Amino acid sequence: MQRFVSQIIRRLKTTSPTLPFYQAHILSIGVSNKNVRPKSTGVKITEVLHIHDSQLRVVFNDNSSCDFSNIWLRDSCLCSKCVHPETRQKLVDVTSLDINIQPSKFYIKGADKLEIEWPSFGKEKKHTSVFSADWLREFLPVTTSDGHVLIQPRNNMYTRKRPQRILWNKNPIEETKVSVEYSDLMESKSVLKQTTELLLTYGIALIRGVPIKVSQTVEVGKRFAYIRESGHGVTSDIIQNPDPNAHLESTGRKLTPHTDLTYRERSPGALLLHCLHSADPNIVGHDKAGGKSLFIDGYAIAEWLRDNHPDHFNILCSTPVPFSLFDAERDRWYRAEWPIITTNKAGEIQEIHYSSISFRAPLLPVEETKPFYLAYQTFSSKITDPSMSWTLYLNPGDLAIFHNRRILHGRESFDPNKVFRFLQGCYVDWDELEALYEHLHVNV
Ligand SMILES: [Fe+2]
Ligand SMILES: [Zn+2]
């Protein structure tokens, strides 16, 4: 566990001489809410320089400085004529602004504000903008250890508040309490907050004691977000089906770890899986009948690949992989292309798309084909490493909720003649969970 955490911290390390690494990290995870004024950090503006016709340089009291384009500053005015006080939507029409705008005047006010007077232009009247030193300093670029220049302001127009994510494998996750009680979750906002925090941190949470009723997964989903329907409808039933043509999920066969719906234009952000009938031998009385669920942290697998096989990592980040499914019931194809691993500009892992049953052979030049398969197989071999997998029986009343573009899920094979296993799932969008976390973080 420690190793994974330190790997993440290392990746966020910056080389900026003006911004220490810990501060850059805070920039990447912290944000203020509109209802709470951010505490002043004591940053002052010591100088504002007119660099040339289109740019101002703001120098701060720690000797850092940041250059701003005039049109960007005018467009970013925070006053109530330019930004709706409730929705924070823009009221200024950017297309009506003079792209060559220059301040008629600018000055430092009270050492911690920059006030700019703008001239009239067309239908735009004279205007005054005021920016605090704290706000301006958030736009200081930072350079990551791998040379990317990033601007990561803390304010909520740009950056979402998130807890530090913690990558895991078998041992740490088994020792970590990621479960909450259903009744607490449904009644208490602080437990709802705790659950969203678990989801953003570990990518997974377990809810215990959920009523063993059909469609209860939807009731739990609604506690977090709107339900997202899929080709299965509102819920998907993972239940044995004797039809020889039944979907793999509905047999007793092993389900290799995967993320769901990789063949859709956007795979669902989160999956809720509610257990109504278990394969647990303590419950059904058939030892070795199989049917355990398994969860794997795809971010941890991707970080392992980056550390141990950087060439493979780069291939999986840069190769679009076709995924497709024929929905026989509705007589139509679904197709999408995703790299197996997606990163953001800072190099942080963002998404995993992985499904051996929807995966199609990539359309690559012949010389790139074998290297791709080598990279894919190396990644896959780590996924099947038992030390990476959290394997457990979901029991009736258990509900696992997890990030579908981070956590791979699967199931061991089981004997459908010995056990009856029934899980019911539904999906919600991940940004709903992130927005809920941010809301609760401020209001609860
Ligand atoms: Fe699945
Ligand atoms: Zn304004």
C-alpha cells in the first residue's frame, strides 16, 4: 500500500522553483465552494507590469509571478455583471469583447487585489474588474516531473475537490474498512459523505444490510445520483439462465475481470451490484461451489505497468482499442474505441477500459501489432495475479458500489446445480458522485 501511495505522490512532484511540491499537490486536489470564502493565504501583490500590448505580469510577495493575457483577464471578470451569482454561469459575451483589449488603468489595491479598468468597445461599456491575489496566484503554472506544464486553480469553476486517492491490492483492501450500513447510509448525510469519500479514495464501497428485495439496487443508487439506464434497462439481473445461448453472465462460467460497457460511447461511471442470493458455502452449504466476486484496482495495475514496463504503458495509453457488442435482442451493434489506459495532462491515470469479451483485435500497422499484444498480455497478467485481487463472497444484503472505469470486477466460476446466485445491478454516472462528495464536503 505505502508503495502505491508514494508512487502517486512521486508523480505529482513538481519541478517549479516557485511552487513546492506539496503545494502543487494541494492544487491538484483542493478547491473552495461558492458558499465558503477561501481563507486568505496572505499572498500579496508587489508589482503589476505591463509586459506588452496584450499581457500583464503579476508579481507576488514570494517572488513568484504569473503572466495573464488581457483578453483572458477581461473574460474572467468575477463581478455580478459578468457572472450569475447563483449558477455562476457567464453573463459576459466573450464574442463581443475586443480581442486586443488593454486596460485603461490598473493598480494594486490594499496589497492583495488587482483592480483593472477596461475601456468601452462596441456595445460593451467601460468596466472594472477586481481580482484577489489569492485567486490570481492559483493560475501559476507548475511543471510536473515529466515536463508537463499545468495550471490547476483551486477554485470550483475549474477544479473539483477530491480526497487523495489510495491505490490498493489484496492485503491493504482486506484490512481497510470500506463498508457502511444501509440504514445509516439512507438516514445520515454524514454516512453518505463517508461513502462518497470511500468511493473517491478507493474506488469501491460495500453497503451491508440492504433489504433483500428486487430493485433495491435502484433505491440505493438514487441516494447518490440519477440512475443511468443501459441496454439492459434500469437494472441488469445476473442470474442463472438455462438457455444455452444465454449471456455469459447468466451461466456459472468464470467472468474474467473487466469494466462494463466498454463498447458504449461512454461507459457508465459507477456500477452498483446488489446480492439477493449468495454462493457463500456458509449460506448454501456446498463447499467449493465457487462463485466468489472479485474486484481489482485498475489504477494500481496501470501504475505497476508504468513503473515496470514503461514502453508497454505508453502503448496501452496511446492505442485505440475497438470494443463492440451485438445486442441480439434489439438487433443492433454497439461499438466504441478506447485506449486501455487513459491519463490526464499530469500523467495521472484517469480511466481503464478493459473487457476481454468485448475487445476486438486492434487495427494497427503490422509492425505495431505484436508490441501491442505484448503490452496487453503483460497488463493482463498482472490483473490475474491473485495478490492484486480482492476476492469475497457477496452475501444477501451486500451491495458493492464501485468506479467502473477504475475497478475491474469479475466472478469465479460456480456450479449452477449446487448454488443459486443472483445479483442485481444498476449504473450511475461518476461525476454525480464527485459532485455529491464536493457538495457534502462543504455542507455536512
Ligand atoms: Fe460486469
Ligand atoms: Zn465584470
